[in-house]
Amino acid sequence: MHKVSAMLILRKWLKLRLIEKRRINQASYNRTIDFGIKKKAKEFPFLLYTNFKDKKSNETLERLQ
């Protein structure tokens, strides 16, 4: 997997609050990109990267069907 693809997935999961970033034994002034990932959700999406729709768009789709 390409690192850009991995970062897109991680950013999406961070935005959805499925995971959170934690600094690993670093002082607050150290700005290196060295972090661990803490799992917050019980389950992750089946696909690595999916375009999750907002609830509003899902409601409109249900009306159309």
C-alpha cells in the first residue's frame, strides 16, 4: 500500500473518530511525527477506504427509493 493511501485512510478514520493519535514517549515541544494509534471503535469498516455519506444524503436516498 502506498503511504499516501495509508494517510488518507488514517485521516478519514481520525475524522470519524474510529481511532485517535497518541504521542509515544515524546515531550510536548517535540513535533516529530511519532505517534501510536489507539482504537476507539469496536469494529472498523469492512473496506479500508469508503466514502461515507452524511445522514442527510441517506434520508434523501430512502425517499427516492
